[in-house]
Amino acid sequence: MIKYFFILSFFFTFFSGSLNAQDFYLEGKKAFGSRNYRAAEDLFRKALRQNPGNGNPYFYRGYMKEYQKKNEEAIELYKTGISLRMDSDLKEKSFWKIVLYYKYRQDWNNLQIYSNKFLKFKKFSEVEKLRNLAEENLKNAAPAEHTFVVSGISKMNEENFDEARKDFNSALKINSEYTPALWNLGLLEMKEDLIPEAAGYFRRLIELKPEEWEYRYKLAICLYRLGQYDLSLEELKKARQFNTDPGKRFHHYINLSEGLVYLELNELNQAENKLKKSLSYRKTGFALGAMSRCLMMKKNYTEAKHFSQKALQSDSRQKDALITAALTSHLENSSEKSYRYSADYFSSIQNEKYYNIPENGKRVLLIYFSNSIIKNKISPDLEFILEHIDDKTADEILDSKPKLQIPKEDTPDRSDREYTSDDFFFFKGIFFYRNRKKDQAVAYLSRVKNRGLAYYLIAKINISNNSAKETIQLLKKAIDTESMIQFLIISDKIFIDLAEENQEFSGFYQSIKSETR
């Protein structure tokens, strides 16, 4: 066997060493296609070491940087690629990504430069419009304002947000209506999750240029995140109206945004139609995840699961896909999968300041909360769930379909029961008990009906306040409900000590001790 392994290793080393640049490039494309980005990056680098004049690998490396949300690095890779020998289709795509990036940033200087380079490569009327837009803005820009904005964009790309904000505001001190400064401040505030502030900048831009569709679109996104869905739809409608030359990218995102709004308004047929249109232009993880939640809400569980898995292949932290994956796994009684997906969902939303948790998202949080208690994975972070799911909300969710069930890790006689608000109060009581918040623990455990462990914990918490008689009554109720509780009582130091101190309790303690022998 060792000899056989050695021979295999020798042949692998020998032949991999004989691969040429084109072989590495083609293998890199295969790895890229299967989303094995780490292997793809390594193979593309090997291809470039052997043939540094081939620009093709730079396109794929740029795409992978975009996937990692490292847009500035991606643009630099695209720019390197177009300066080398490159397949025509990849060069065209690279140019588009570069000019749209600078248009989005309102970096008119770079937009002018790369629009002209693009037009030398291939003529497009849309690119001519972009070049003309850049030239118009450069012509109208006062030198000082433009300098401050260019500096601010550079700092924003480096995530030096405070200094970028200072530069943009310096431009506005010179000219309070300078749109590139207002636009980039809006983008900056969105990056920092300061959504009301961002909405304010986009409203100001609309006052200055009411027919600029991009301002309308960005305001619509802000309104969506603030939960102002009807107003968001109005702005999306106006964005459609004012964009007289929409491309595939616009159609994808406008339909996706409308679909998301209809989803929150629970207008599921309209949501599904919009999301289908969005996916007909681009199959992004965001759109696939939204469709999965839409189908989940329509109780089309098989298709919902399919879309969620496709979305998670594209983006493992896509919120809507995680909601669907957690709930479909739960309905299939795959408790470990359901817990893992619910934990990922919980992690993905914790730092989201302006995220309106949908009802199905709250179901997933309940799955995570109850499983964490059962697995004894108590942490202060679970308070986040209690902040977002009050008792009334829990009642409403647990009284509607799809029903949640007690996870398999619970006691055997409860594993096939539906998860009720009674169970939620029980788990909530345990959470407070383990965080030493005794009054809150008793308040919730007292609301639980016919659960032995609840009576047992109340007796244990209130042992110093209750008479021996009251403690005995609670423990008897606990044993009558769940006979196995008596094993907890006889091994619990707090009750052992009470039996030594109190004669009445000692008689009760000795009687149940004798029954367990």
C-alpha cells in the first residue's frame, strides 16, 4: 500500500509539474465553475506565473473579489486584465464592470477615462452616454469640490469612513448642491447602516434632480429597510418611469426590490411574479433566497427547499434562504440541520440595525432559542431573541402553521409534541434561571402547565421563601407529572441540606429516596 501511494504521488507530482499555463487556466475555470474559489485562485496564479501576458485569469480573479465584496480590488484586477491580451467577451464584461463601478461612485474622472478606452475597443451607445455624463459633470465641477470628492471616494474605498465624510462635507461647504458629494454621502451612510441619514441625502438629491432614477431607486431601498413599504413601492415605480434606457441589470434589481416589498406586504402572487422576472435576468443568491421564502409562505415546501439550497450555494449567509432551509429541515424532522441553519440565521441578523424580521424569521429564532436551551448553550446573545419576540408574538406564531415541534434532544415522551407557547414560557424560565434572574424565572415557570421540571425549579428557586410544606407540595406536583424528577431531588444538594435542617421535609425526602432504591 505504501509503495502504491508513493507511485501515485510521483505520477501526480510529475504530471502537475508538466502542466502549461493554458492547462492551469482551464482547471482554474473548472474550479471557479464549481465555486471552489480557493483552488481557482491558486490555479489562476500559476497560469499567470507561466504566462503573465494573458489577461483572462484576471477577469475571474476580479469576479471572485467581487463575491468577497472587495470591489476596489476587483476593479484593479479588471483594469489589469484589459491592459493585456484578453478574450473579447471577457474584455467587454471587464470594461462594463469598470465603467459601471465609476458611474455608481460618481467618479467622473475615471468614468471619462475608461469610457473612452471602452469605446476604442467597441462602440456602444450606452457607453457614449456614460462618457458624455462624465464630461458634463467634470465641466460643471469646481476644482476644489471635485478634488474633495475624489479624495473622499478614495478614503471610502479604504473604509476610512470618518475621513471620507469630512471630505464630502468639505465639498458641500463650497457648494451645498454638489450632487456627487451628496450621492457619496448617501452611499457612505448606507455602508455604515445609518439608513435614515442615507434616506435624507437621497431625498435632497431628488429635490435637486427629480427625474434622476438612481436617486429614486436608492431612496426606495432605504424606505424598504425602514419598513415603509408603500412609500418604497412609489419610489420604485418612479425609478421605472424615469429610466428611459433600462438594461438587464436594472430589470433584475427593480423586479427583485419590488418582489421583496410585496413579500413583506404578504402579497405573495405579486411577489412571486416579480421575483420570477428578476431571476429571468440574473440568478443571484439574493433573488433565489427571496423566491425560496416566497414559496415557503405559499406552502410549496419542495420548491422552496430547492431554491434555498441554490441560494446558499451562492451565498452561505443569505437570510431568506436560511429561514427556508431551517423551516424545511424542521418539517422533515432533521433537528440538527434545522438547528444549524437557525444558528446561522441568528448569527446573520444580530448586527443588522435596520432589518425587519419576518414572521418566518421569528419562527426560526424560536427554533434556535429552544434548541439552545435544550443543548445547554445559554449565552447573553439569546436575549436578542427575547427582545424581538414578546409573549404575544410567540402566541401568534405558535398558533399558526407550520407547527414547530419539540426537538428530538428533549425527553422521549415529548419528542413528538408540537412546540406551544407553554413550552416557550418554560424555555424562557430556564433561560432566566440559568442567568440567575430568579424573579423572572419564577414568573415564567409559574405560567407553565403540567411540566414537572417547572415545578421542581420553582421549588428550588423559592426554597428560602417557602415553608417546607409549600416546597413539598411543589415537588409532589413535579413527581406526579414526571416521575423521574425524584432522582433529581434526592441528588440535589439544596434539598439534601434542607432534609438535614427540617424534620418535616426530611420525612418527605426519605420517603422518595426509599422509592428510588
